[in-house]
Amino acid sequence: MSVSAPAAPEQKASSGGRSVQTYIDETPIWADGTALQSTPMTAMQWRIWTLAAAGKFFEGLVVFMTGVAMPLIAEEFDISQMQHGMVGAASLFGILVGAIGLGGLSDYFGRKVMFIVEMIIFMIFLLLLVASPSYFWLVVFLFGLGVALGCDYPTAHLIISESIASRMRGRLVLGAFGFQALGALTGTVVGYLVLKNVPEIGAWRWMYATAIIPALIVTIGRFSIPESAHWLLVRGRHKDAQAQIARLLARKPPYPNHVELAQPVASKPARNIAALFNKANLRATILASVPWFLQDLGTYGIGIFTPTILAATLGHKTAHARNLADLIDNDVLAAKGAGFIDLLLIVGIVCAILFVDKAGSIRLQILGFIGCAAGLAIAASSTYVTGGNQLLLIFAGFMLFNFMTNLGPNAQTYLLAGEVFPTRVRGMGAGFAAAFAKIGAVATAFLFPILLVDIGTQALLYILVGTSLLGAIITWLFRIDTTGVSLEQIGN
């Protein structure tokens, strides 16, 4: 049975043409008039999704692998506690700069251009990182990696959401975002395997080197995708938009048979960030930015240093490493603990994908924040008991936190940031939200080791309980429902 154009009158383009999202959302109809139950993904749409998911995978891989590599880096370069914090914060600070400095450039130069540029930057700094000659250059190269990953935050989201049918947008964006958790787990597994097979100080270089060939493949693949027709129309490039949407929706047999886009009023992207704070966009800016900031306070503070926290709390590591063997053994144990807890991140994101279309992003984000607060409170209460009960509370608290953060705020803040802004400022808005969030991540990564010593684990966790509850409140007060809604409708 072959696919043909629908027989309904709306199947044909009117004299003024149709919108980009109308073509993407359209459900094909069989030649006998039977409509499909859903809009099938084209090969190009799947390619775009896969290449975007790879970017999130590399973020999880690099950022969380740093936690496993940290003891070896500290030993090789003989760094102080403050320098230790700088290494942990370098890539996160780079993400902040990349998100705000490069992410918004997709509104000017196009989604595809920045999608390629960010991977080229990532490749260059990954190669340099493996060959780092000193502590200073190590920090510089980690920062450069972060810049590339920061650009990916808004760009990868937009490249997916502007190419996907509205009713499946949430699931597919979150599915790609879930590869961050898979990358985190892979980072700890790779760290463990490298440590077991290359038990030497320089093993951390081999950890990062494992990403070089996969990153090269992804870089080459990104040259083959079409540009966003949404962006092309906003820039007044009508013919280019028609050609790119036809390429995006190419099927066998062909459907749609002909593309005729409406002529929109072209608009230039905002030239400064002040556009995000005008009356039309302020609510979206607050919703996209503040809860994400509050979520990152907990996630990155705990996530990066999870190996260290687990190893110290469980009492398995040697208190003072006397030689290289002790150091390697401690790091192996830390990697095992981190990998176990990272599994909960994957379970959480799978549940987010399953429930986002039914419950909606706003509800899941609020529920997730409350769950994070509960998990942190359980972990904090472990200080009141000893022995096996303490161990049980620690694992229960951190496992609940990791599950609820990916069911809720860690996934939903990313999704909402790329959906609540109109097309002409969508890249800048999503980039600003990611950058604002990483202020919390950078501060936490740098201060977390110091605060653990100064105020203790319990006090720090109770502070994070408060920030999680605040995130739930702000999400509710500034809520904008985007689940299943056309991007063109949201933008207007």
C-alpha cells in the first residue's frame, strides 16, 4: 500500500501557503484514505536526533569523567585544594560562557552552522586536553571543552525541536537529553576500565582519549543535515526554507508531494540580551532560567564529586594514600560507586520520556523538585544514626535525588528553555537560561569541597533542600505549558 497526499481540502497549499510546523505535524494518509495513527519520523529527522543526542552524551562523559580522573590529575600536577576546585569548575565555567556567548549565535548564523562549529571546537580542545603539559593548560583546555558543550545546550535542542512534530517533540528532546545520563555512566565505566588496565598516573589521559574517534564521526555527520526551515523563514529566506523542509521530510513514496510555505514577515534576531527581559519575554526568561539555576546547585555539586563522597562516606578507601597502588584502588572504588548511582539518572530520564506527554513538563518539574528535596533531606538525616542505618539512608537519599532530578528538573528545565521563546530569540533565550544555570553549577563545583569541610555535609544538604523547594514554587508561579503545543503558537 502506498502513501499519497491527503484527500482533505487542507492538504493542498492555499494561495498564501502553509507554515513550517503544519507540514512537520501533518499525518500522512494512505491512498485509500486511511490516516496513519501518528506522524512517522523520516530518515533525516532520525539522523538529526542521533547527532544531537551524541552531543549530550559527550557532555555527560566529559563532565562526570572528570570526577573519576581528578585524583590522578591532582597527583600528577601536585595541585592544592583550591586548584582542585578550579579543575572541577573549568568545564562548567566554559559551558556558561559557551551557552551565552555562542548559543545565541544560532539566531544569527543558523542552527546548522553552530551545530557544526561547536563540535569542531570540542574536537580541538579534546585533543589538546589529552596532551596537557601542565595544570594551567589543563584548566584552559577543560574550559575550551566546556565552551563547545555550552553552545550545544541551546543549539542541539533547537535543531531537534524545530524539526520534529509537536506531539512527539517533548519525548524526543528528552530522549536526546537522556544521553547525558548515559554519558555520565559511560564516563565512570570508562574510568574504571582504564584504571584497571592502565594503573598509572597518566591513565586520566587515556580516559579522555576514548572520546576522540566518536567525536570525529559526529562532527562529520553534522555536515549532512538541513538547516532549520523555521529559522530560514524568520530571516526571510523563503525559497531556502522550502528546499530544506522538503529535504527534512523526504520519504519513499514522497510525502508531502509539494511544499509551499506561507510568506511570513521576516524579522531580525534581537541584537542584545535586553530583548529577553521585555514584557513579552520576561515570564519565559524567568521560567527557563531560575529553576534551572536552582536545580544545578544540587545536581552538579553532588554529581561531579559523587565518587569522592561515596568513597569517603562508605569508608572503603585508604584515608591517606601511601603510594600509587592506594591511589588507584581508591579511585576504582569511587568509580564503582558513581556508576551505581548514575544508573538512577538513566531510570529517571526514561520515566520522564514516558510521562512528559501525559503529565506535562510543568507538573513533572514541580514533582521532581519536591522529590529532590526529599532525597536530600533523607541523605542529610543519615548524620543522626550510625552503622548500617546510616549507609541505608545515604544510598536511599542520593538514589531518590538522582531519580527525581532526571524525572523532573534536570530534564524538564532543558526542555522548557528551548520551547518557551519565539523563534527570533529562541537561541539566545535558551543560551541565556543554560548560562544562568551554570552560574550555579560553577559556584557549586568550586565551593563544594570547601563547604564540605567548613560547614559539613548535613548543613550543605539542608541548604540544597531549600533551593529545591524554591525551584518548585517558582516553576508554579511562572508556568507556561508547552507540551504538545506548536512552536509557532508558543512563539506568538
